[in-house]
Amino acid sequence: MTSSVRPLLNRRLAEFGTTIFAEMSALALRTGSINLGQGFPDTDGPEEVREAAVRALRDGRGNQYPPGPGVPELRLAVAAHQERRYGLTYDPDTEVLVTAGATEAIAAALLALLEPGDEVVALEPYYDSYAACIAMAGARRVPVTLRPDGGRFRLDLDELRAAVTDRTRLLLINTPHNPTGTVLTREELAAVAELAVERDLLVVTDEVYEHLVFDGAEHVPLATFPGMRERTVTISSAGKTYSFTGWKVGWVTAPPALVTAVRSAKQFLTYVASGPFQYAVAEALALPDSYYADFRADMQAKRDLLASGLKEAGFEVFTSAGTYFITTDIRPLGESDGFAFCRALPERAGVVAIPNAVFYDHKDAGAPYVRFAFCKRAEVLQEAADRLRRLAP
Ligand SMILES: *Cc1c(COP(=O)(O)O)cnc(C)c1O
């Protein structure tokens, strides 16, 4: 009926009609495969944090609309975390905003800060919500492709520089980087910062994997570089750090004018969310350093378990220096089309993965790469690794 008049989905969103995650999760279910597609843990976070949420619910804290900027306890805890870990001071009243996960923070930041026609330079491959939110804002994305180099995906600083034009409004950065597992080096970050300052750009930086960096590496927030604090919207969330992805508690730290702008959009998206969970996350943020060290060591062991299985199966495995994910190259297996490979993998090996091409505008550049999530129990990863070995020539 409507199709003869015009498509239902508007032009800005038409290209985002279906998500690969739905297709691949359905495929996993249908074939009884191990789902290493979507990135969520198969075990919950710390018991004391879960209990803190129960206590908040029982005590009637957060069961009604929490304050628009977030409950004061959580804003204080976020500010204290930024200060303790990175030496970044933010005023909990004017420089911290609680959101419905990092997802809402990204959407609100882009909707608030972009005019139609503005250009956004983003690292490709990118987290799927970036492209959609840039499109909803009527802006244009300008991808800078991360390319394999020496076992990791590297940011080409000349390409980044060349991507900035007079229409560029902001840089959208993600480190540690999903899906490649790259952690931008201090040199790369310094160059991003210099460029932002030189061209007077805003920076939105998605740092949800800030606590998931491996092999003794260190996460360095972009806001710590000279001239950056004043122009940077830093986004993080509790989902990945505390293994409660269903709670959807995220936050923004930025100077007052930027927080005010982001809040202007945020108030008309969810207004507020996750009341009792906000109190629980405030307690989580105060967990001792040992929690983070144990969490990191545990995830690193999972990474190693899956990586060795993938190597034995014949994949080229890129170093995952952070995040939940390993990106592989399927060409050593005699394959070149990640989509076809992932559609066939459940039948061939009983495992589901995601073709990285879905995270690219330059589909060809992403074609041979496939992403596996390792945020699963060791026995699940072991079974997946055993199954994948069947692919070995
Ligand atoms: C998971 C993820 C998010 C979303 O975080 P939520 O807090 O669950 O909304 C944002 N960015 C990246 C890179 C992610 O991997």
C-alpha cells in the first residue's frame, strides 16, 4: 500500500534497514551454533554490584524518574573515577551526564553537535551506531580506514589529516577499537589531538573498553592531551567494564557547554533511564584496583584461548590489544568474502562470527575480515576453538 507512494523508512535511515546481528543470532539459534557474533558476556558481573542494584530497588532509590543529569551519587563516582585513573577533573554537577548506555551518549552527542551537511571524520571499520546517528543528524561521514600493519590495524595519520576539510565539524574516535581490537598508541592519539586543535574540531571519543587493554598496555584518554579537554566529549559506560550490558548505564564527561548541548538532545531521547542501576554503578565505579586487574587478566586469558584456536584453524589473527574482540583474516583459509564465510560457518563448524565488512563504507577494504567475540566462558571458547579446528586444511 505505502510502497507505491513512498518507502516507509526515511531516506536518512534507508541504508540501515537490517542488522547483521539479528541475522547471525537467528542463524546461531537455528543451527545450534556457538554465538561469537554479538559482544555480550555470558556471565554476569560482580555479585556485590548486582546486590547493590537489588538494595536500591528495595530501598526505593531510582524507582521513579531519576534527575535528568543522573543521580548525584553516580555523577560523583564518575568524576572520582576520571580523577583517580587519569588525573582528569570534572565537576560532577556541570561536567558529567548520565545516559542510557554509551549508545544514547553517542546519539545525543551527534544529534546535538552536528548541523546537516557537517562532516564527521570517523575511524573505519566503525561501531554500527555511528553511521546511523551521523545520518540521523543529517551529517556526512568521512571514513578513515584502519589498515593492517605489523599484526595490528593502524591509523594512517596522513589519511586522517587529508580527510579533514573546511566542513569537518568533529572527529569521532574509538579506542580501544571495536571491531579491530586496536588500541591507539600514544603517538597516534597525540597526532589526533594536534589535528583537532590545529583545525579547531570537536572530538567525540568512545572509550567503553577503557578497562579492557591487555599485555600491560595502558588506556590513554584523548581528553588528557594538550588542548583537548575543552573540545572533547568522552563517552564510557558500565556495560563492558562490569559485565552488565543489559543495565544501560553510560556517561559523558565534557566541559559545561558541551555537556549542556548533549543534554539538550538527551532529554528528548530517553529523558532518563536505569534509575536503580545508576546507584549500583556508582558503587561499581568505586571497586578496588584489584577488580580491574582480575577482570583484565581473565579477559586476556579468554582472548589467548580463542586466538590460539583461531590460529590452529588457519586464520590470520590480528593482535587484540583491547576490547571483547579478535579480528581475523580468512584468506589463509582460501576464502575472501567474509559475508559468505560467516553465512556458511555455522554449517561448517557450528560457530557464528560477524563479517567486518558490515562496519565499513569501503566494503572491499573489509571483505576478508571476520570478527569473533571472546567475552564468553572458558569452556564455551574451548568448545568453539575445537570446532573451528575442523576448518584447518
Ligand atoms: C558496546 C559498545 C557501545 C554501547 O555501549 P552501551 O553502554 O551498551 O550502550 C558503544 N560503543 C562501542 C564501541 C561498543 O562496543
